[in-house]
Amino acid sequence: MNTSSFPLILSLVIAFFTLSGTAQERYTSKGGDPNGIQKWYMGRQIAQVMSHYGIYWLERPEREFEENTTQLIQNLDLKKGMHVADIGAGSGYHSRLISKQIGNGKVYAVDVEPEMIAFINDRINEEKLSNIVTVLGSETSIQLPNASVDLILMVDVYHELSFPFEMGSSIYKALKPDGKLVLVEFRTEDFAVPIKEIHKMSEAQSVKELKAVGFRLHKNISNLPWQHCMVFVK
């Protein structure tokens, strides 16, 4: 072997172990807010997941007033025939609203809890929502094919992801090249928003974390009462 190639080989070996170390050290474990888990990512403590026991909160009558969900749906700029994924769909609250706007398109209601999926399936049957498809996701994947959806919506979900890097990567792959991710989160920057701090996200933190998987912020639509409405593109 030509000894002149040793420096290149050495640099590749060093790069490999550096990247491996970065992957292993992506998350740190320490205490913090009791409403969070003992896991941190990019300086942010990850919040505890709202289980199916929180369905009453998702379906509360005052939600339209507090979050202006009608305006949120308008912000999505939905078109007939679109394929949309509602990640962390919960009770199917937003999936139902989206389904009425896209005609023969599809809504993929993705959640990690079988109980949530069962609730949405009951809703589909009761309300005859034929264009909603439920998908049982995992902690690291939304379980959708690559380049299969035009739009992905996440409402008050991202801050609870146990593996935000892996999920962000899965979301990135599932979007079509010109697809958009709409991230809706309660604003950390607004102290008047009556939500626990750990269940809020700042624009700066959101941009930092999603940039790590390949997204850039296209715009932040500031017409919701309590939440950011951040539109990310590849």
C-alpha cells in the first residue's frame, strides 16, 4: 500500500469515530422539571407524553376559542387531493378538520398509542370519514413511505417526542421534495400563555433542532392566540 494514503485513511477513521460518538451522545440524562422525562436534547428537557387519558383535553369545547383551530386549518392552505399526515393525531381532532378540506385526498392520522388509534377509528366510523387512514407509529418513526405526503402537521406534539432527531429524520424522508412541515407549539416567548413551560417551544429552539435533520424555517405565521405556527421546508 502506498504510505502516502495513510493520512487520508487516518482522517476517515477519526471522522467515523467522531460521528459515532456524536450519535451516542445526542441525548443526555439528567433531572429537571418534574413534568418532563430525565432526557435532554440540544439543551431542552423533553416533556412527558400526554397519554390517551388526556383525550378530554384534546376534545375540550373551549379549544376553538383558545387555539383558533379554524384559523390554523386556513393556515395550512389545503388543496383537494393532498396527502396530509397528522403526527401525534391523538383523538383525531385536527385529522377530522383536515379531511373535510382535501376531497379525495388522504389524511394519515399517526399516533404511538393503540388507544388513540382505536378512538380515531371509532370517530371515522361514526362520522363516516372515509379519507382518514390511521397509522400506528413508533417512538422513532412515523411509519410512512418515503416522499409520500405533501404536508405534515404536528400540533403540540414535538416537545414530547422521546427521540426528536430520529422522528425529525423520519418526517423529513416522508415528505415529498416540495412538501412542508407545519409545527404548532405553545410559545415559550409569551409568558401570558397559560401552559407549563416544559410544554412550550421557542422559535429559536425549534429552528435549531429541525435544522439538524435538514429543515429550514420558511415562515412563522403569527395569527394564533397562544401558539407558533412554523412552516418548515426541506
